[in-house]
Amino acid sequence: MVALSLIVSLSILIPKAKADAPIYPKPQTPTELIIKYAEQYNTSSKVLLSVAKCESGLNQNAINYNDGGKGKHSVGIFQFQKSTFDRWSNDETNPRALGEELDYYSVNDQAKLASYMFSKGQGNQWTCYRNLY
């Protein structure tokens, strides 16, 4: 009887999960994002991963402040320069652009755009690609 009383008391004290409480998906790692977008754009995740590891060590916060000349820098897992990122994401003057508004600082969007560019034969835009392949 004491055990049953204890169980009933505990069930009153422990809050129940709300049925309408939002469930947030686990954030994907840079590796998972690269694999996902490589599959989506039918390109090699192995090549993309090797380039990202070479460019940034897969560090989404990597910044190279002295890349491409005075005042230019590269950021993220694929070390995009802003001009290249913009030209290939949604530049109306580039007929081969992805055609989407993307966030330059987003690891998801860097993985997506790099995968898209590799699927279009643009791996040579990366020094690491030229050095590795």
C-alpha cells in the first residue's frame, strides 16, 4: 500500500509532456549535410568532404581574412568568398546559378551550394580541389 501511494504521489509530481509541444530535429553535422546535398545533386560526397576538410577542417566558423586580395575573406566549411557565393546562389546574370536566396554564413547553405557547384563541374573553384584532384 505504501509503494502504491508513493507511485501515485510521484506521478502527480512529474509533469507530463504536452501533446502539442514542438519537437525540434537534431541539428545535422557538416558531414551529414554534405552527404545529404551530394546525394541530392548527384555528386561525390567523398570529394566534397575531402575538399571541406582541406579548406576548413569542417569548421563552420573558419574565416580566412587574407584570401583573394585586399579586403576579401573566405568563410565557412567551404571557405566561400562572398562574391562567388552570391554569383552561384542567386545571381540573375549567371544562368547556371542555383536560383535561391542562401545565407553566406549558414553551414547548411554552404554545403548545399558547394554540392550544387560540384554537380555543375565547378570543383576547380576551390584551391584544395585543384591540389587534391
